Amino acid sequence: MLGKLFGKSAERPAADPHVLPAPRGRGNKTYPLRALGDARVLTLIEAADVGDWDAVKDALAPFDLGRDHLVLGELAELDGVEEWIGRAVERDKEHRATALLISGARHIKWGWDARTSARAVDVSREQWKIFHERLHIAEEQLFEAAELRPDWGTPWRQLLTSGRGMSLGADINETRFDAALRRDPLDLDVHVEWVSQLQPRWGGEPGQAVTFAREAAARAPEGHRLGCVIAMAHIEDWVESERHDCLHTPAIQAELRDAAQRSILHPDYERRPGWQADFNMFAMALALASESTAARRVFHELDGAYTSWPWKYMSNPEKAYARFRRHV
């Protein structure tokens, strides 16, 4: 029946030799995705974990760090990168742009770690000080990386996050958003970041993000991952709402179902390293909307693979994922 509903995409894609196997002995049949589910990314993380810059550069060969936000994100999340990446920035002139990009992305994540996810009124003066110090370093490094490699989009995506954290204002962030889109007008990660920027908690207006997401997704060809921006816009609306059932409408269910069919469930969708993050966006949005048909297919394709984004909006993210998965 699923094949009739969704066409060729109901078939399993050909085996990828770089795919990491799911861990054995999964009690609830769910597991956190490791290294984007890719053995090459795992090699990269292991090299970065021990501070081996030469090995990091070798492991980066299959990827374009100037465009691949997910691979860059894996390095930014890794504790300890900040302890050695500065040496690479200073010593490796040939690969200085790459080192600056990694260091800048890491300093943003490191800065948010210091600030924590607490409400602004609950963040101490010392936490704010460290937060801004680290973001200031990130901004300098990312701007230099962008200057050295004007074709790269990832520095501008990172600068959107630091700009929001430093409250630089709408004009500056819009300039950065435009710069990112000039590099890739269909960049999903940039659009998702802007969906966050348009939320009322960051100065946007109610409904603004969903309107933006609809216009963006309409420009994307079928099978493009940009359709995920629809899912994220509705998730962000749920975060802002005081009603847990705010997405329980036939119109939203139909919109999410259609967006999934036109993007991640379309035969032309490309499963690159970390594709599970795209599916997790739709899994959460569809589950929050109590949509069952497409949600069942999305969870089936994930086969228990869980990514912290966007489930981290919930108090017990992995448990929430497992609970919704059981229900569909």
C-alpha cells in the first residue's frame, strides 16, 4: 500500500558501502545516529578527537566543507577541538580557510555551551561574558574564512547563528542571509536558520516563518531537501505555542504530508551522509500533527535512527522519539 501511496520511493535504495551498521542489542529499537551514519565521517571525527590535523585533512577529502553543513556540524559539536584547531589556523597557510571555518563553527557551539539553553534572565553575567567572547572570536574567524573562500556558504550560515546570539539586529542578519543564499539559493540549513530568526522570540511575527517556508519550498524542485523547511516552520510554531495540539488540523496534516512526498519521500531525493536528520524533521512534525500515513513511512525508513535535532526541543528527546515511533 505504501508503494501505491508514495511511488518508487517505497523501494529501499541501493546499499551504500560507507553506511555504518545500526548498533546491535537495541532495547527499544532506537539509537542515536553516530557520525552521520557514515564510516568516512567517523574517520574524520576520530582524527579530530585526537587533534591530528593531517588526518583530519585527509578525512575531509570526500566532502566539501564549504557547503556541507552537516559534516561541519559534526566537528563543531566535538569537545576539545578548540584546544588544537588554533595551531592549525596559525601554521597551515595552505589550509587556513578550512581551519578558520572549523574553529569559528566550534567557537559558536562552545559559546552556546557556556550560555546554556536557559532563559536569558537566568544566564549569569559571567556566562554572558564567556558567551560573547567566544562568539566574537568566531565572527572574526568566519569572516576571514569567507574572505579567503568567497564561494563558500557555510561561513555565512554560521554567521547567522552568531549574529542572532550577539543580537546584532535584523539588518545585519538579513545581509548575512542574503550572502548565504547567493552561494546556494536552495540551501536548506540556511533556510532553517532563518525560520528560527523569524520566530517571535527573536523578534519575528506570528505566522511569518510558515509563510517564508512555503515560499521557499515552492521554489525547490521535487526531491529536493528544502521541503524540510515546511516541517521545521511548523515545529517552531509548536515551540512558540501554548497549546500542545496546535498542529492538529487537517490543513497542516495535509501540508506536511504533501511536503514530505515532494521532498524526502520523492524518488529523486538524494540520501547523502546524515539524510536521517531530514527524516527526523518530518518525523517530529508529522507526529506533533498526529498525521499517521506519511509518519508511518518516515519512521519506517529511519529504522530507529534518532538525531538530536530537532527533538532537543522536548525535555526527553530520545524518549519522545521512541514514544512517537511506537504510536505510528
